[in-house]
Amino acid sequence: MRHLFIINPAAGKKGATARLEGLLDRLSFPHEVVYTEKEGDARRFTQEAVRGGEPVRIYACGGDGTLNEVVNGAAGHGHAAITNVPKGTGNDFLKIFGPDYRTLFYDLEGLAVGPQTAFDLIDCNGHLGIDVVCAGVDARIAAGVHRYKDWWFVSGIGAYILALMENVFFKGIARPVTVRMGEVRWEDRPASLLCVCNGRYYGGGFMPVGEAMPDDGVLDMLLVRKVGLFTFLRLVGKYAKGLYKQYPELILDYHGREASFSAKEPMTVVVDGEVMRNTAFTVRLSEKKVNFFYPAGAGYQVSSADKTS
């Protein structure tokens, strides 16, 4: 079995790369290490690794963006399996494995021999995601964080606060959109956000659908109607805890395989942290899957705390 570690040196806090390198130096099994230098490198390294057809385990060492590139490179290749070493500041997808996911996934010896499961993928206009696709105010905030975090005097939380203030207080929450998801027909009316979940967490810890499973062949979708500022502030905490069923008058849900949405002006959509812009999107369950491996002591099944009544 070939083991390939793809390290994003820009991900995570200062010293994270050196810490990981120290762990790699002590591994008992043969392995290869490559480093990304620019966007797209992780996907390219993955595509090169799967091209030969030999069994390979690929470790995306970074955040959700690094994992997303590796997902897009490995999808549909049954001889390959991928995982995520949580070197990034986000790593939202790994939160399905419980609060100790960082400790579990940094046990590289255990991770290397752990089980694997074929996970579903989301296809968003041809780009694949393993976790969550979002469109609306949450997506615009996420895109704003990307922009603000490059300011030398702004911290990570500071970038989030600036993006939140810009999009909630100054630009407004809702935008006109047309949505098709199951029996839901939303015709060119303002809506606050739309999310499509394969995983359970995004945005640093929001869990909109606590029962979402990455291997059940179902995408869990929520459409939040137009809400004012005070309702938004009151609702956001409930939304983050997966309590959407308590607000049927405000949140429409659909659990299926496909949705489409469009607008007259270009929309911001975020796929596992990757920003896309277009006037029309189709989001569906991909025909491709990806093998995901994890430590034997980890589990991604829905816990009683995640289930909603």
C-alpha cells in the first residue's frame, strides 16, 4: 500500500507544519511527502497518485480547502482512499467524528490502518464537495472572510466579524432567488440562505441538519425564508444547532438527491469553503463516491445529541 501525505504549509497556525513533520519522521511505514505551493496543487498531486491504478492512501494535511482538492482528484477511483489530517483552522468535515477528532486523526499510525467507507459526494455545477454547499448570507460571509483575512492587521475572528457586519448590517440578509428542491417551488422571492448537507458541520461549527449522513445516498437541504435582522439574530443559534424542525414557518426542508437555484444577479456559493459565483446552480448527488479512511476508534454515525425531534 502506498501512503502519500499532501501537506499545505500555509494551513494552520505557526509551527503546525513542523509539528506534522516531526510525526512523519517517526512513522513505522514507508510514505511519501509532497508540499503544495499554490491553489490546485493538492488536486494535481492526487490525480497523479491515482493514475497508476495501484492501491494508495492519500492524506490531505490542511483544512477543508485542501481536503476538497483531494476529493476532486480522487473521486470515482476505487483503488484510492483519502483522509484529512486536521492541520487547518477549520476542518469542519471531520467534526462528524466527534469532539476528539483532532487527537484521533493525528494518530497517524492508527489512521494508516483504519477502516474506510465509500462516502457520497455533492456535485455543484461540476465541482465536487464532500461536506456542505451553501448559498445566501452565510456564503457571502464566508467569501468575505477569505477577503478580509488577507489584511495584515486583521485576525481570523476579526475577519469573520467584519464579514458578518458587512453582509448582515449593511448589505442586507435576503436576496431574490428561484429554488427547486422536491416539492418546494420558490419563485424569484427573497430568501436568506440555502444549504445542502452531505456532512453535518460548516462555517466553523454550524450544524444545520444534525441527522445528515455522508453515506446514506441523501442530501439534506434547508431553505430559510426572508427574515429581518432581529429574527435572524434570534434564529441563527437555533439554526446552528440543527433545530430547523421547530421553525417550519421560516425554514423549508427537503431530503433528496437534487436541487437547483438561480437569480438574475450572480450568486455567491461556497462548496466546502471553495467560493463559486454564477447566476444558476444545480446541486445533485454525484454518481462518483470517494473512499474515506479514519482511525478505528472514530465513528461518524449520528449520535443522540445530533438527532432532532
